[in-house]
Amino acid sequence: MKLKKHYSSREVAVMTGLTARQLQWWDARRLFTPAIASHRTEAGGFTERRYTPLDVLELQVLADLRRRGFSIPRLRRLLTTLRDVFRVRLYEAIGEGGPLTLLIAGDQLFARMEDGRLFNMDKPTQPMLVLGEELAVRPLAARERKRRVSGLERSSRRRPPASG
């Protein structure tokens, strides 16, 4: 992914697998607002929403969680909890190295603090007490959505038979 200052809704849709309509709906319901909102032009049309590279990272994570079955209210709670309880944005909690790391195990999300405390993101007010076996968790990461290849494209990529 080539880094730019801002990405259009169409570019974000390609990178995340979300549709432009989903991005518009998420913006209208204040789940995820773009860095530069759409606005009316002098000609009477509208400009396209624009997203920063950090917005794109966050949207890639949210799109992945959506594909895993996380509901919109649950995504909203996640973003609100990160902001209000932990005082971080989603991009600060993906991968390793931030003040906390989001971890996923099946359909459960956890936050691991730098000091090792673990929180269930559905009930983040009390640290978890982990006894016995460790949870099979992995850090949550942003992944660019792979472009689907049609059957025609796939067949045209095959090598021609060797001539003999």
C-alpha cells in the first residue's frame, strides 16, 4: 500500500473490503467518521469523504471484525471503551508496542496492558485473573483486503502446455 496523505472512499473500500455505502452509513451513524467529511460543492454536487492512513488501518481492523461476526453495537462499544476507558485510539492498540495491545481469541477481544494486566473488552473495568493455561490469543492486526480473482483471470494466469 502506497502511503498518501488522504484516501478516497473508493480507495478505502478496495483496501478494506467495505463498500462505499457502508462507509457512508458508518459516518452517518457516527461509528467511524472520515478525516475530511463530504460537503456540498459550488456546482451542487458533493465531495468524496477522505480518510487518513491511520483511519485506513482502523477500518481494516473493523472490517475484519465485521467479517468475523462482530455486530455494529459491539464495534461501537470497542471504540468507545478504547477512547473513554483506556484513552487510546484503535490504531494505538493493534500490533505490538502501544500502551495496550488488543488480542483476539475466537469471538473474544482482550486488552493486554504494558504491565501484563489482561482485560476482557466486553467488561473492561476489572483485570482478568488468568489461572492455569494461557489463553490462545493473538494480537489483532490490520490486514489489507486481498482482491478477489475471477475464474477468467485465474485461467489466463495458467502456463501454456509445454510444446513437444
